[in-house]
Amino acid sequence: MNLRRWLIGSILTAGVVIAIGHVRGANDATADSSSDEPQAAVPVKRVITPGITRGGKPPAASDTLLLSYADDPDTVNPLTANDNVSEAFQRLVYDYLADRKYDNPDEWEPALAESWEFDPKTLEYTIHLRKGVKWHPITLPSGKKLPATEFTARDVKFTFDCILNKNIEAAHLRSYYEDPSAKQESERYKIKVSLVRGDKYTVKVKWTKPYFLADDFTLRVFIMPRHVFSVDEKGDPISFDFSSKEFADGFNNHWANRAMCGTGPMMFKEWTKEQRLVLERNPDYWGEPYYFSRLIYRHIKNPNTAVQQMLQGELDWNPIPEKDLYLQSQSHPNVEAKKVILAKLKYPSYRYLGYNLKRDFFKDQKVRWAIGHAIPLDEIIANIYHGLAVRLTGPFLPDSKSNDKSLPLIDYDLDKARKLLDEAGWKMEEGASLRSKMVNGKKVEAKFDLMIYSDSPSYTSIATIVKENCRKIGVDVGISSTNWALMLQKLRKKDFDACILGWVMDWKDDPFQIWHGSQADLPESSNSIGYQNPEVDKLIEQLRVTMSPDKQIEIYHKIHRLIYEDQPYTFLFMDLETAGYNARIENVKFYPIRPCVDTREWYAKTPRVLGP
């Protein structure tokens, strides 16, 4: 599922790197702003020319596209994964029912669904599926082969059954279907999916109340293969009750979480952790074939090594996350010779310093404001990012109408920070180097641990500046450099004090996933800091049933202001993404929504032929 927000460290994976142009929020919809009537996505006509790629070329007989990734995800299951590396792996293997067009995201392009109707009175979608689509063949761990199997409505229902199983580790996604006002368990979810008797190509999706992102969460979901994820390693059924805990346990630990079986243009071949992930062209794809016969994601732990390989022509595309290295790359011989092309563009994401609000030190918003005043963000942007970043005040992108531009940036002021800590009861005793406070009858020093992504030099630099400046106001900061897999585990368990991370944003944004209080205590949720504000909760719930874009803007601004006042994050900046690609790759275009580039459109002047 692509719409939800994705957690990022510092290194953005190839294929989800850059964007250009105005990044708009949910309030930029083209619908009549005075209308509060539910409206459904309207599909645009999709013309598929047999044997021709989306770039208008026949597929290459043999050509390998080389990309890189820095950290192995713990799963590649589309429903339980919640990181941008796994999303990049999944994107060409799985299909949606429909997707937003990259060049005009207000328009919808049919995929596994050929067409659909929506009844605004009953809030029900009737979805007509594409016939003749086959799931990729896959081999069970036992050695038994599951052949290419037809995609049907049962797969669609199975996908939603899995999402709505409360024991499946998909809380980040399931939250969009939950109704916080439900009085009983039977009303917990505001969506019901049903099959049509005697018709395996039609499925009905009914919403129990209006939802301003219903199109996305009906149509833009990666569909899962029922015949694969409903069986164990031997091919025997896990459970016939897809709502049961027994089935959830089998799904969460499924053998196919380490492989992929989709209907997309590329098929999973192999994944050797800390080495590579390989995809191969699907010869029986229902849509436009992929130009490249093979796609290899190379595991390159060190980001500087990946950049050097890209500059030397050993990778076809790679981000350049460190701005110093981007500036240095401009004088590289292959860049000057136009063998490598550099790009500097916007990407819909932001960085933040998040506080675990369950920790005593961070429970008082004055403490959080104090730390915000102690961070010299303008200096960080100028010296570490060389001006290639834009500050922000809240969880909505600066270019979006969702963003309340009236809110002032937090100024760097150590005296203000000291005053706020005093008011919060964290005093500096005579002769002490750290502030302290009596908490639950015990004297506690003002200190916390700051978790950062271990492979990001820029995060290390930021953390060092935070540490130095917090020391000036009597707060000790320890820096914990942590690998990506361990960071994800700690976030899920809420086993951290504070962290520097980022969120990747979407064309339309529902704040529920990160900011609603119902998610605060869920171990697998995206609200890893445990944020709870009943007033914000009410506004989010109101936003979700508001169809008028003008009214949405008003609600977004109220949410923004309340979160700004609470400061559960110190919002840092939206940095411009920098990247480079091999000049052999042609038809590279940039779009305002993720993944911001579409490798399905790419083709090459000369092939790259590799061995096995």
C-alpha cells in the first residue's frame, strides 16, 4: 500500500528518491470546494500497445538496470512492511487496483481493476477486475512449485481480510480503516468487502461513513495472492478463518515474507541479505512490459561507496544524500564528460527530532520547546546542507495548502531554553553541570539518549550540534548510532528516548496514522512517540469525513497549530534531494508524487549486460 506515510532514515533508496514541482496536499483536490458530497475517482482511459513499454520502446532483449539499497528490511510483505526500502522492492512486483497518474495525480489510471462505479448514497464501490491476469509462479520452501494462478476477486477480499485482522502486524495501515467512534467491536472498521455470487471478476467495497481518502484506500492497495499467503511452507492451509489469531500468527511469520509473488511487470528471483535483490521481467504481464530484462538492487552499506559506484558508471541511478558529496560530484570527470547526470530537486518528505512522550523528561511541553530553542537550525542548513533545505513548523509540507504559514519558525535562543526548563522544574543547582528535578520522589538528572541512523554522516553532525547546545542549557545528550533494522525494532517497541528520522509524504495526507491518540499505545503503530491530544483527535476524525477542500484546509490548519503548540517533534526541515544517474538511461522524468520517478518509462542507449 503506497498511500500511507513511510518512515525514512537519511538514505532514500533508489527509485524513491526525487521529485520536482509543487507538492500539494489533500486540500488541492480539483473537486468543487463547496461540495461535501462523497465523490469517487474517475478512471482515465488506458491504452496498452502490445509489446511496447511505457517509454514507447520495445523491451530490451537483455539489459540490466542496477540500483542500490543501504539496509535490508525485516520483511517484504506489502501489508506489514512500513519502510521505503521494502516499498521500492515491491513496487514493480505487486499491482494496485488503480493508481494515481504520476503526471496528473488527480486522475486515476486503471490497473487490476478495469473499471468501477461508486454509489454516493450507499458509499459502495463496485469494482470490475481485469480478466486473464496471472500471479507469478513461486516455489514453496518444501520445494513444491505453485504455478501461475489466475487473479480473481477472492484475492481482493483476502487482502482486505488480512488488513482488518487486528492480530496481523499492519496497525500502520489498518488505522485508516478504523472508526475511533465505534461503540462495539462489530463497528470497529468502516469498510466491508463482499464478493458477487457467480462472478469472480467483481468485488464490492462498502464504506460505512464518508472518508475523504476512500478512493485511495479502496483502489490503491497492493493486492495479495490468496493461494500463497493462506498456506504454510508445505502448502497446507494455515487457517480457514482469516480473521483469527491463528491465521495472523502464520501470516506475520509467513515464509513468503522473504520473497514476493505479485502480478506486476517484474518477478522476484532472489534476495540474499547484505548482497542483492534480483527481479526479472514478467513475460506474461498483462500491461506494458518492463524495458529492462533484469533489475538488481545491490546492497551497499556505505552511502559514499554507492555514490562513487554511480559516478564510475557501476550503478544506473543513486541518491547523493550528503550535500558536501553532491557539490564535490559536480567536478567528477564523468559528470564533466556528461557520462553521469546530476539532479537537484524537491522530494515530499521532512526530517524531525521526535520525543518519546512516555519518558518523564519529555512529558512537559516546555521541555520540548526548550530543546527546540537550543537547536541552531539555520546554521545546520547553511553549514551541513549548504542551503539545500527549507525549514518547516509542522507535519505538512511547506508548499502544501495544508500548512499554516502564519506559524513562526522556532528561533535559536538559549536564554529562552533555560527559562523554559526552569519553569518546568528542571533546575540547575549550585556547582552542578546538569539540571535535575524530583520525579516520583527521586532526584533525576536532565539527560536523554538520541537515537540516529548509523550510516548518515549528516545526522551524526546534527546530533553532535544538538548535544553541544543542550549541554549549554544543562541537559546531557547521549548519541546512539543504530542500524536501520534495530531502529525499526526500537520504534515499534517504543524503546528509545528521542530520535532523528523523517517521514515521506503522499499526495493526499491523513494525519491519523501518526497523530491520532488511539495509535499511541499500539506497539506496531507509526505513533511511536506516544502522542495524545483529544482535541487533535476530534479534528482528525472531523477531517476524515469532510469532503469540501475549503473546509479541509481550515481543519488542517487547526491540527497544525495544536501540534505546533505541543511540539511532540522538533520539526527540522524539508531537504532538497540530490541524485545522479548514468547518461545511458533515457526518458527520465520527475513527478510531484512518490516515487517521483517512474522506471517503467526508462530505456537505454546502450545495454548493460552482466553475468548471473
